[in-house]
Amino acid sequence: MTSSGPQMLAVRHQAEKAAALFPAMLLEAERIAQSVSAGLHGRRRAGPGETFWQHRPYVFGDPVSSIDWRQSARASGRLYVRQNEWEAAAAAYLWRDPSHSLDYASAKDWPTKRRRADILLTALTILLSQAGERIGLLGEERRPFQGRTAPERFLEALHIDQFDDRQGAPPLASTPAGARVVMASDFYTAPEGVERAVAALAGSGAKGVLLQICDPAEEDFPFEGRVEFRDLESADRLVFGETGSLAGAYKEKFAAHRDALETIAHKNGWSFLAHRTDRPPQTALLALFTALADLRLWKA
């Protein structure tokens, strides 16, 4: 066997492990998406389609061409605007933190943050593809996915078995005007890096959502006594003898960091969502899809 033999066996083992996990993750994402889709059935959004949706009163700033004169003639001294359903395909660009920071679960009954992120984003692609929309990977040159195979191709492109600790902060990227963006991470990085990435996208006309995924222990800090903490990205270790005495200061820092992320999102016209891995994924998916649907109605 050549010197490259052990490396080839290691790669094959990793590939087989990922291949075995792939269908299970896709099935889980489909199940979650179907449960949310049932609750969304019949939801409609105003936009530049051709199918009539509803009339609403005219407000200052509406184009005169949108006035339905026949409906307005039936009213006494009021103008009405005709609204149609949104039918044009849009594009959503998704990003999941590829670093080891997400590869954490404090209890065996809960998924790692990375698995929950992958499941949520894949389920989101199922809902978006059902709506006829395109899904791209933020920061990559490949064309957006579309159609029935989009979720499977998206999950495959995530490389669920690979990590890159150099890319823990959101990428500086641009998207076509009017696109929507989802960034999924724990965002345990300097807020300045997050702000630069969001500001660059907002400057190109994109609206989006920051989805912070956390483990319950990261919010609640339930530790007591002597505890050793290990950095998942650097393997550095830190030991505290009386960990419980740190809880107050830790929670203040955690809340301040989350407030900074919310401020970054709102300042740029984005949304911020926080999700714990001990909570149902359907709740997060519904909030995420609803936020994207509402953002689509905004003018870039």
C-alpha cells in the first residue's frame, strides 16, 4: 500500500459517514417543512403578479396606475388599489457557519448547533422551492438551485462533513438587488465582522435575517464547581474552580452580544431571530419563512 493509502481510507470513511447521514437529514428536513407548510397553506403575498388578491384603500405614494377605478366608483369618495399575488420567482441566498463552533451539544438528547442549522436551512429550501423560488449559497459563484431537486443539491453543497475555522465570520459578499439572505450561526465572533458583512449586502439592496442558533447551556450557564471549558476551534482549555460565581457576569456579556447582533440587523433593515436547540425546529422554521416572506414585500 502506498503512503497515500491511509489517507485514501480516511477520506473514504468520512465520505461513507457523510453519505449515511445525508438521507436522514434530508428526511428530517422534509418532515419539518411539511408540518410548517400545512400551516402556511393559503398564505398569499402582495406583489407584481397577475392573479387578483384583494382591494385596499389608496394611500399617498401608491402609483396612480394601481388604482382600480371601477371598484373606486362603487365607493363613496374613496379610491381603492388592486393588489395581486406575488408570482415572480425570487432568490434567497443562505449561509451556514462552517467552523467547529457550531459542532456542540451540551446534552445527548439535543442536536448539535450545526445539525440544527443544516436541518433548518434545508427545510427552508424545501418551502422556498415549493414556492417556485431559487436558492443560492452566499459567497459562492455557482448558480442558484431551483425546482424539486433544490433541497437535495443544497444539502449536498453544504458539505456537512467538512469544517473551516477560518470562515467563522459571515463572508463579505454581494447579491442581486432584491435578494433575501439568511445567515445561520451562533455568531460567537466580533460584531464588527458581522456588521461589515450585513452592511455590504444591505448596500447591494439585499434584505435578510440573522439566525442565531444556541445550545441551552450557552444561554442558561448551568455550570457549578470545577469545570474545564474547551475552545472548539483552537482546542485551548480553561479551568475554573468556582464556575457558579461567573454566571452573572457571563449572562450579562451574552445578553450584550445578542443586543449588538439585533442592533446590526435592525440598523440595516434586517430581522434577527434566536433559536435554542432544545426548542422545536418547526417554530424556528415558521418564524424564518415568515420573516423572509415579509421582507420580500419591502422595497430595496
